[in-house]
Amino acid sequence: MPPRWRLPLLALGFVSLALGIAGGLARLTPFGLLPAAISLHGALMVSAFFGTVISLERAVALERPWAYAAPLCAGLSGIVLLAGFGVAGMALMALAAALFFVSNVVVLQRQRSLETATLLAGAAAWLAGNLMVFYGQAAVPWWIAFFALTIGAERLELSRYLKRGPAVRVAFMLLAAAILVLPPFPAALGAALVLLALWLSVFDLARVTVRQSALPRYVAVCLLAGYFWLAVGGALMAFSLAYDAALHAIFVGFVFSMVFGHAPVILPAVLRVRFPYRAVLYVPLALLHGSLAVRVALSTEVGAWGNAAAVALFIVTAALICIKGVPAPAR
């Protein structure tokens, strides 16, 4: 699929991102908004936005036209949900996850490894979560497993050149297996997430690249900060504390930090655009983590608005860098 045809798929996801964030804010500060955006905040963010972005990236890598049906269904699911057709939207979510699962089966057949098997496990968790939504069951733990397994697998693959003993990979495999089967037990899942965060902090390539400069250091800072919030969210889940803080430590602190860090690499691959590194990228990153700290420790409402501002600022900054360019800072 030519890059110009991928942009509309991405645009579908960004509609759900915008209204999903607005729906989350409307839960804290009531204002006029589509009821579906408020009640389906999680589904819009996880499946309609992130599902579109992640499955689009996988379709580009797979280079098979049918694989683009997954991001198409994910993106359309958000539009259908917002239009008030709940059952149809949830069915599209489940179909998107099923197609994404099949894509990962093909990836595993091409290259059998711990990394690709973990990606398949993440796809299975997303499918399970979307089916839970369809049947009115708790989906959030499965969605958390989806992100943890997907990001963990990608970091394991990117860090494969580091010297590690066999026990390190065995430990990752055991953690991945635990995360896949523990969503019905949120406290135990939280403990597994803490261990995964520790594994990533110690064995990920980021601990090496953070000592470099420019883009490698920026990406590493995003990753290491994300691992910190994964540990915080996992610990809060393990002790059944501060539900909102636990979820947003993971979904905002961990997942969005990964997005901020990988966007300069992923967007050029998906859309064939230039995304040169600029130090100004640290501004939305600092706002994201600073506002999340406020949300967890001081004020949910203030922190939530700061989180939304950070995401909006990152999108604007990235667009300016890609389209017009931002002058490099003077040395």
C-alpha cells in the first residue's frame, strides 16, 4: 500500500485519540460531549487509536495487502462507536484484533523466535480484551497485557545484540507467560509487571544508548521513564491501591512514553516522511511525566489536563518537525 493511502488509516485513529482524550477529561470536568466518548474512553484509546497505529505498523512490516484490514477495522470501530452503534463498533474491534492475531501468526511462521512468539501472545491478549468488551466483561487487564507483551517483545528484539546469558531470556519468557495468563488476577498481574519493568530497566538497550547523544539518548530517556511508570502502575495494582493512578501510570506513563520515543523511527517507516531529531521533543516529554506525577501524587484533574496537553503538544511538535522543520538549537 502506498504511504499516501496509509495516512487516512492513521487519521481514523487520531479521531478516536482526540475524542477519547476529551471523553476522559469529561469524566473529571463535565462538559458537553458525545456520551459514547465518555463511556467508551478506554475502548477508543486502546483499540480504536493504539490498535490502529500498532496494527498499521505491523501491516507495513508484513507487506501483505490483507493485513491492512486490521487497522481499517480498528479505525472504523472508533467512528462507529462514536456514532452510537455500540455492538457494531465492538464487533469491529474484535475483528481488528482477530486480523492482527493472524498477522502475527504469519510473522511467527516467517521467523520462529521468543520475540515473535511474545508478539503473538500480545495479539492474543488484545483479542481477549476486545472480546471481553463485546460480552460486557472486564477488559482492562487484558489490554494492559497487550501493551506489556507487545512493547516487551519489540524491546527484546531491538536489544538482541547485547550479551546476555540464557537465564536472562528464560526469565523474560517466564514473565511473558505469566503476563498472558494473569489478567483474571489483577494483583498478580501487577506483580508481574513490576518484574517486567525491572527486567527491561536492567537488560534493555536503553541503558547503553542513554549515554549517547541526540536521538538515541532521547529514545532511551523515553524508554527508561516508561519503565519507571510501568513499575509504579504494577505496584499499585499489586496492592490494589489508587485505581486511576495505577491505570494511567501504565497507559500514560508507560505506553505514551513509548509512543513519544518511537515516533521519530516509526513515522518515517510508515508514512515515508522525514522526522529529524530536535531537542524540542523533550518539552512534551517533560510535560507528560511531570503532569503524570501530579496526577498520581497530588491532583487527578490537574494531572489529567496536563497529560492531554502533553499529547497535544507532542502531536503539534512532531507535525512541525515533519512538515516545516524546526531549527536545530544553537550550540
